[in-house]
Amino acid sequence: MNARTEHTEVCTRLSLKGGLGDAWHRRRCADCRTAARADSMIRIALDCMRAEHEIADAGPAGKTRDRIGAIMDAIRIRPVSGGVRIAKRMTRATFKTMAAVSVLVVAVPLWTLWLDRDPGVDIAMPRMPSPNAFRYFQEAGMALSGGGPFVSAAIDDVAMRLPYMTEVDSLPVGALMPPAFVSAPAYTTTGESPDLEEAARIVEAHAPSLARLREGLRYPYTQTMTASLYDGSAHLQYYRSLARLLALDGYVKLKRGKPKDAVASYLDALRFGIAVQQGAPRAGRLVGLICAGIGRAGLWAALKDLDAETARYAAAQIQQIAGTKPPIGAMFAADRRIGSAMLAEATSSRFWRLRGWMAISGERNDRGPWWSGPVNYISTLPASRKRLIGRYNAYVSSVEDQASWPYPRTPTRTAWGRFDFFGKLFLESYSHVFVMNDLDTAQNQLLAVALASHAYHRRNGRDARSIQRLVDAGMLRHVPTDPFDPRAKPLRYAEILGETVIYSIGPDACDDGGVPAMPGPDVAGAGQLCPFTETAIGDIVAGKTVGLQVRNCR
């Protein structure tokens, strides 16, 4: 019976021999632990009684301190000073700290190995066409610089002076995942046209590249995986230069009195820009939009010099080519496929957590402050490889659903986890890609309607007054719808102050009567070209907004 708790002890192991099993039993058995404490108290009481008898035998002459000391000696208790107690506490604390560190040294690597186990992610590879236009375009791009990494700067220098090029080709392209960056020339508005002989020499010098490019346009295009893993911008830089070369070729033919041949070159640039979007991630999609814009810029510049038949042919070709543009879902599928493959490859290294974002982005520069390694390691610990890839795919899929939202749209916001610092590094907004993709669709249709209206006016001497009349006259294949209209209405065709104005209502989904679009109030820089975003206000007017950027006229 336990007198303190009034609990009857039921342990039957009364005889303990002191072995390992007995020691383990004494630690786990509540009855034995209680009995051990009672035994200790009885032992101390017996020692005290024995000490009293010894002191009584010594006589009453002993002093009180001696009596206390004798009792303490009898029960084996030694007085300890304050310093000794502090030293013992520090020793115990040091021992516990070393034990905890030892456990962490063993447990954290084991935990990391468990987190970095094979994620088992199956990546669906696209079916590659044979022959693949991708190979032809790569060979054409490499031929521009003789196989070297830098494209001939002469193409960029002369192409800068082509009409509308500032609006369509001055936007650099960058993406974090999959990582890519494509620079843009530093365009300056001088008002000077390119020298015809200089442009002709450049086109003639790069004739093999043009021939290889046009040969590739006959075949289907799918971007391969090998060109995307940590090399997502090299071939894209070539693509922009190839589109500029096609624009220079059209310019030379137009100035030499060959408008039909010039239109063919501009249409090739448009066809090239739409083709390279197939199977391409976000950066490839944006570069394709820019290349298509370069082709449209040449057609806008040549519009007034075209006869009725050539303009009608160009309008029909634009609608046909625009119909081959891959849907926005193809970009998301490529982002998921290439991004997952890159994350799986980057995190396969044993020490990728110490490099953090540099391991994911493919940067080879390991230099950094001494504390960057531990900080990167701690920031990546909450995520396993499988969770990292799964979160990336889940985010891309959720953003893909937002692509079908009607206009007007608000900038997308993502609900981040409170401690998901690593996820915040490589997940970025897609909203500007949605708008630029729809802007490109609208500009293709606006140019087709403008060419058809020009052909109708040349043939009949009067304006068509409606898009349906252009279709009835055989100038257009069909009535194009406005991609920004939430009710899918056709593009607007109006006569304002005696002038025909063809326009789309823009991302604000508001018909402003043909007032050209301007950046939203959140964009700074008066008079500067700004990327076209979902906050832009106004309409997209044919011949006014021809690129992926819009000038801030505030």
C-alpha cells in the first residue's frame, strides 16, 4: 500500500537481480518507481537514527555544528558551495546541448535524405514531329553568327530604323520558371529610314539563313526538352533576329517595287512567330508574340502601297495563319512539363539545398556571403522534392483556370503559405501573359480587317461600312470576334469624324469609342512605352496599338 497515494502496489517482481532487464523494468514500472523513492526515504531515516546513536555515545560535549556534520557524514551528504552548484548546472547544460546537437547532426541529414528521395514524378513528353521545324530554325539562327553564340549586330542596328519596330520589338522577355531571359535592342526614335543598299547587303549576306528558315516553315514545330533545360533563352534570341531579318527582306522588296514579295516576307515572319509558340513555355510564347508583331509591323507600313488583290490575299492569309495559333493551354502544359523536369533535375544533387535558388535557376555562380548556405538550407527544409514539384504544378494548373475568366480582370494574387519562402521565389504572375496573348489575337484580326477594308476601298472606291460586308464581298473568311469582349461580340467598325476606325474594346472591357489605349494608373513613366497589362484603359485601335507595349501619354 502506498501511504501517500493510497494505491495498492500490484507489481509482482519483488526480486530484482540488477540486470539490464530489471533496470529497464524499474524505469517503466510506476509501482517500482514509487517503492524506490520509499526505500530511499527509509534508508535516510535509518542513517539518521544510526548517526544519533553514534553522537550520543560521544557525549553531550559536541557542538551543534559538529553534530550536524556528523549526521551529514553518516548519511553521506557533503556540503556544496554556490560556485560548485553553478559549475554542475553548466556541466549538465553543456551535456544536454551536446546531446541535442549530436541528435541534430544525425537526424537532420537523415530527414533531408528522406525529403530528397525520388519524387516519382512521371513527366509526359510531347510527341516530336519528323521532320521538326525546330531543328531548321535552330540551324538558321546559328548560321546568322557563323555558329557562334552572338547574332550579327548589323541586323539589329538596321532593323531599329524600320517603322513601328520600337513598339513591337523593344520589350525584353524574362521568366523565372522555367528560367529564361531574352534581351531587346535599345531602340531610339530617330525618324530615319534604313539605307536600302545596306539593308540589301545584310539580307544577301544571310540568304542561307532565310532559305533554311523558310524550309522549316513547311514542317510542324515542337520545342524539344533539351533546348529548354537551363538553355531556355539561347535559341529564343536567335528567333528575334530571324524575325528582324525577314522584316528587312520585306523592306528591301517593298522599296524595289515588289509589294507581293514583300507581303510574303512579312507573312513569313507572322507565320514564324506563331509556329514557335507550339510546345513552348512562357518565354517562348512571349518571343513568338514579338516575332509575329514584327511581321505585322511590316504589313502596317506597306498597307497603303498594296493593290486590292494583294491586300485581299494578305487579309485571307492572316486569318488562316492566326487560326493555327496554339491555345494558351499549350503554354501551361509546356510550363508544367519543362518546369517539373527542371525541378527534378536541379534537386537531384545532394547539396542543392545549400545553393537554394541558384540550384533551381541553373546559375553556376556559387559565390555568395558565408551565411547564404545555411539560410538557403533552412528555407528549403519545409519542402520535399515531391512537394516542391507538386506545388509548382498545382499553381500552374490553378493559373490556367484563370485564363478563361472574362474581361475585365483584376491582377491575379496568390495565397502563399506563411513559411513558404522558397515557393515565392519561383512562382510569378501570369496575368500579363494572358493579356499579351489576347492582344496579339486582337491585332492579327485588326490587321486582317484593315487590309480587307483597304482592298474593298481600292476595288469599289468607297468604304465597306461594316465587317459583314467585307465577308460578303470575299475580302475576309469570317467575321472576327473581339477576344476582350466578355460577350464575344465582333470587332468594332465605325466611322468617326469621316475616318474609318477599327478597334477592339481592350482589357477594360469598355467601349471607349475608339480612344487608343493607355497604361493603367499603376504604371509610372509619362511618355514611355510600358508593357500592355490588364490595367490598360482605352481601346486597341487598328494602326495605333501595333505591339505588346503602349505609350503612356499622361
